[in-house]
Amino acid sequence: MEKILILDDEKYICDSLEFALEDNYHVYTSQSVEQAMEILSNEDISVVLLDLKIGKDDGIQVLKEIKNNRSEVQVIVITAFGTIQSSINAIKEGAFHYLTKPLDMEELHLYVEKAIDYKSLNFSLNNLKKLVNERYSFKEIVGNSEELKLMLKRVEKVIDIDSTVLIIGESGTGKDLIAKALHFQSSRKDGNFIVVNCAAIPDNLLESELFGYERGAFTGADKKKVGKIQLAHNGTLFLDEIAEMDLQLQAKILRTVEDMNVTPLGGNTPTKINVRIVAATNKNLEEEVKKGNFREDLFYRLNVIKIEVPPLRERKDDIPILLNHFLDKYNKKLKKDISGYREDVVRILKEYSFPGNIRELENLVEMLIALSDKNIITKEDLPKKYLLKECLSNSDDNIGENHICIQVGTSLKDTEKEVILKTLACYNGNRQMTAESLQISIRNLQYKIKEYGI
């Protein structure tokens, strides 16, 4: 049962309100501010019915004190001397609602119920914000390698700087996690975090997605649409895979970044915006500029603060930490109770190059946990491609552990042939496993076998 506190210096008012509410709520009454504050400190009060005049005490000051000490408590102000100004003052100081005497009991019940609902909703929202902040905090960027520490130190320095940020890194390294941490740990966290994947939206639709459009701007525009840039006002716009953006659209984005205003398609009036731009790419933008695929002026405008995310192969010491992190995550998600990995599993995975980086490692752990019927992950659970190096290191004619001996100056054709031969030998001639390990199609492998006369 929800708890209500009535604070009024007239006892008969307290008694009559208690009588009206006691069937639905646990009601406390007080004729003094001191006693009311003691009740608030000891009980989980949901709503306070507060008179604006409590003897010599000013109800507005009492309201401030309640909100300072117990911000989640909803306060409904009641008074016989209601004025527009006193109503405004009460609402400004955080009152949920304002009622004048004599009270309409049906109206009182209605607003008490609404105040309780609002408190519950507010509590859920605050919990959600807390979870979001935890989910996108630096704690989620797991690892202890020097490469990672240096990158995070740089990120922390620019967390509340509004300069544009360019995040560079291979696919699967966690560029999106860096962008989310930049937003949700910054002073902009209460604003929107808008993500636009420039590679996933066709060029002819990307402009309207970003800038929005007025009704009638083009065929099919039967109503106005607000663009992603405008939705990010007072927040962050994350342009993922920025290198895939069309050159013509790059010019328009450049103007937006420089002027901080946006004009929808079919519109004439620009709207001022306050947006932090974070862009990410897995390509070398300087090379793309030289090739004519990316505007040089936009590159320099985006590249104010550059954050390079190291690939997993450069932070191998983080693999055991990441393995345990994903083990905890997917044990909970998949309702499993797998205790860990055998030592040889960790060793094998530390030797693997992980071209798909952290995303590949996470997907692997999820698959291992989902399919495992044991309480520990063993070498036998690993897909064949992760065992290739170990297989090669155990072959009779292998020179040097985990290596194929190729002399410097060997042609690419002969090198490719040797790699195919060794991989086929490792998998006892199984072409499907060989193709998967080499990350080529079975058809392409068969073509190579025929070409090299294997």
C-alpha cells in the first residue's frame, strides 16, 4: 500500500483528509514541519499533501526542503489562499500539482493516483538511465592492454569537448562502443544519440534521412519529416561508415558541420542546431582523399580529434579478459552455467589473428555457449578454422611452430599454392573446411586446385 503524508497545521483538515484517503493508502499526518521531516526520513512516502501556510513556516520553503532531501517524493500543494503567482512558484519548485480549498475529493483522489503513477514512471526512467549509463560506460570497453589504455585516456580527455571526433578502426573493433561512451558519459547524455549507418542506406535516400523534407518536396513526400540531424539537437550524431557517403552529400554535410544549421529538402528556412558530430570509418580517409573518393575539406573538418581503435591482434593480452567478459554475458543471456575454458582453448585463441576482431570473438563465445552441453569449453568445441595453426605446427614437414616456410622472393602464385596445399593437408583433403578456413568460396577453391594442378 502506497504511503501518503498530510502536512497541515489544522488538525481537522488532517483528520478529514486521512478519513478520505485511508481506505486506499497508508496515511500519515503532521501539524509540524519537524515531525513531517522525521516521517519522510523514516518512511517510504510516495505523496505529500502540503499546505502553503503551516503556522509561521512558508510552504514553498518546505517544498524546497522536501525536494532537496527526497526528490522522488511527489508534492501536491493545497491552500485556501490560491493565487496564480503562488501556483507558478509551487510548480517551479517541483510541486506535482496545485489544489485550492475547499477540496473536491474526487479531484484529490485523481491527482494522488496520478502523482503515484508519475513517481513510479520517474523511478523506472531513472533506473533505465542508470542502466544505459552503465551499459555505455568505459567499463563496457573491456581490456587491460597498454594500447587500449592509451586510447581510453584520449577518449576521456575529449568526453565533454564539442569538437568533431573521427573514430578509425577495422570492422568489429568496437568503434560504436567508443561513440556511445562519448555521448552517454558526456554532458549531452540527456539529448538524443542518433546513429546513421552511411553504408546501409542507399545514396538517394540518405540525404532525406539526414536532412528531412517538407511536404511535397518530391513525389511521395505526403507529409513533413524531421531529419536525423535535427533529431540529434542538443545530443550527438554518429555517422558510421562515413567513407561510404556520396561526394555530393559530403559537401552538404560539410556546410552543416561548419554552420550548425540544417535545411530540409524542399525548405528555404535553415534551422539552427546544436549537435556534436562523431564519425567512424574502417578505411584510411587520407588514402580515400588521394583517390578522389572523399572530400579533403570534409576530412579535415571531421579529423579534429582522431581516435584510433586498435585491432584485436595488437592487444592479444586482452583476449582472456574478453573471453571471461563474454562468458558472463552469454551465461546470463542464454541461461547457462558454463564455468570457463580449458587452458589450451585460451592459448589457441590467443594465437588466432581474428580478422573480425572483437565482434568475431564475441560471436564465437555466444556460439560456443549456446551449443555446449558441458560445464567447460574445450578445444573440441572450437570450429576447425581456429585450430589451423595448431594443426600446421604439428605437421611433420613444418619448419618453425605455427608457420609455413616460404622463402623471401617466392612468387604470390607459388605462395598461394603452398598455403592451399598445407591447409588441405591439415584438413585431410576436406575442401569445404579448407575453403572456410581460407575464407574463400568452395567454387573459388576448386578453381585454384585446378589452376595449380593440385
